[in-house]
Amino acid sequence: MPSIGSAPAQMLLQSNRERLCRVFNETYDPARWGDWRWQLRHRLTSLDHLEAYLELSDHERLGLSMGVERFAVSVTPHFAALMNPHDPADPIRRQVVPTADEFNVSRGDMEDPCGEDHASAVEGLVHRYPDRVLLLALDTCASYCRYCTRSRLVSQGSLDPLPRRMTDILDYLRAHTEVRDVLLSGGDPLLMSDDRLDALLSSLREIEHIEFLRIGTRVPGFLPQRITPELVAVLRRHRVWLSLHFSHPAELTPEVAAACDLLADGGIPLGSQTVLLRGINDDAEVLKQLFHGLLKIRVRPYYLYQADPVVGTAHLRTSIAKGIEIMSQLRGHTSGYAVPTYVVDAPGGGGKIPVQPETVVGRDGDAWQLRNWAGMTYSYIDPQEMG
Ligand SMILES: *Cc1c(COP(=O)(O)O)cnc(C)c1O
């Protein structure tokens, strides 16, 4: 696909937008396109929608005709417009359009790989680490990533609505004074209305020992129109940090850059999380482009995740050896700010475990043998105890 911003890319993007509007018997209108409610109402959610937009492969058609009940399909027009309609291997398309590969079960696959259900203190509240909790706010997203770690919950309507859970959640958090950090995720919390989000954040901020609030969201990438000055004001008022989710440099469009600018100008610290995906971003050059692109829009790459072994996602995963090799091609070769921490979220509920290329290659008493980014070995002698 031609690179973003080039004239051929602009032409393809415009023709995709027009094609997408025709799926719904509408004509392209920039004002409607830029309205996040219009985007949500015009998501591609069925075989018929996707068939009308893309040249589907048999593999995709089979996945779409069988898979939609297990884990919903949904793609915002914004995200769909970045696809190549003629190429099933397109890295944007493979993230959100299912294939028949989702019916394959691989060794080690699990429904709940991170053991979240088991670690739930209250429904939708995972307290795994000593001082922080994960709060699952909603079970819907703007679009559904086929490699989702929470496909067992998300899109299924199996999570009780937040207002019904809120009393128990707040009671738990008030009683657990060791919790200083609440991570809101889901589902995508930024799909809540400004008022509901404001109310949720206010009730958390009223708990004195909670110092740090952050939201995990893919809305800036799937639905950048949702990032409005009003939303930024809510996030700013409650001093929220955001962890965004991006997989591929083609996602960093001018609309996404504008959304991140609005957030960064509003004082919202921005980090990003990326899942390592076979044939989509399991390549040091692609990831470097992504991480450099993120730094340009003031987003600091935070985590690179080894893909969780969710049932039916083996075709999207790659090996840990590949991940380590990619990390060795990043660290030292580019700005440290552009290098996230590579982690495996331990299957069975052990939490995130960082995995790195070996740098401590030997030790002889107080002498440490360390290998640098270029593969050369250096020695560091520990300080002597002074008498
Ligand atoms: C990822 C995660 C967190 C946050 O971990 P950090 O390393 O602090 O970003 C907290 N709780 C759960 C259950 C998580 O999966």
C-alpha cells in the first residue's frame, strides 16, 4: 500500500470512503464522516457489509459466515478506509476481519489466558498486583481486534452494566487502602458518554488513597473523532493518563495525529501498547516506523506484548524468539523513548513478565560481563566496600 499522505494514498483513501458510504446507500460527506456518532452507526458488522466493501477471500467469507456469534465483528468506517479492499493480507484488514483460522485450536490456547476471571475481586475488577487494579468498565469497543485477550467478555453482553456493579466496586476499593492505581479498560471506556465517564472518574477520585488513574483505549486509533475538547476537559480534570493501542504505522493518519495533539495539548500523558502480530507487525522496520510515528505525535511506546494465547488466534501470533530478535534490533539502534518494554502476560495469571535479549553474559565475582546493542562485550567492576 502506498505510504500515508502520498498522493496515491490520498486517492485510495478517498475512494474507500466513498465506497464505504455506498455500503449504507449514502454519499460521502466530510461533516458526517467526522462525527463519531455517525461513525459508530455506520460500522461494518456483517458479512453483507464487508462483502459490499471488500473483495473477500473464501477464507474470510467462511470466517464471517460462521464466526460472528462467537465474537462480534465490527469495524468503524474510519478504520475500514485504511484497508486495501483488494488484498486479504493487508495489515489493517487482518486485525479486524475474521478468517476461518479462528476455528483452529492450537496447543496452549485458552479462553481466559491471563486468568482474569479467577483473579476478579468483584465482577469486572481484577486485583492481581499489590497496589493496582484493572477495572473493566464496558464490554463493548468501537471495533473488535481479532486477537482480543478478552473476547470471552467483550461484545458478548456478559458483563453486568457498570452502574449495577459500581457499589461493590467502590466498597472494595475503599476497603483496600493499598490500591493506589486504577486502570480502566474493558471494553473501551472512551465509548462512555462524557457525563458517565466524568461521574465514574469523580467517584474514583473521591477515594483518597487512589492516586493514579489511567485508561486503556483504542478509540484514538479506531474512532479519532471521539476525541473532542469536551472529552479532553473531563480527562484533564481528573488527571488521567491514557494508554493507547496501535498495531501498525498505517494507523497513524492525520485524523489520529490531530486527536493525539488535542490530548497532548490538553495535558494528557500518552503511552501506547502494541501486540506483536504475525504478518502484521512482526518486523523490526515496521515497528520502528510505528514507534517513531508515535513519538512524533507525543505518544511514548510503553509495552510491546507477546500475543496472549486466546483460543483461535494462533494464526496471528508469533514466537517469543522472534520478539526477542526484534527487540535486539530496536534497543540501541534508535531513541530509547521509541523502545517499549517487551512483555509476556503469563498464561494462568502470573502477570506481565518482561523478556529481553540477554545483556548480562557473565560474572566473575565483582566483574560483570555485559553485552551492548552492537554485540560487543564490556566489563563493569562493582565498587569495593570501603573500610
Ligand atoms: C497490565 C495490568 C495492570 C497494569 O500493569 P502495569 O505494569 O502497571 O502497567 C494491572 N492489572 C492487571 C490485571 C493488568 O493486566
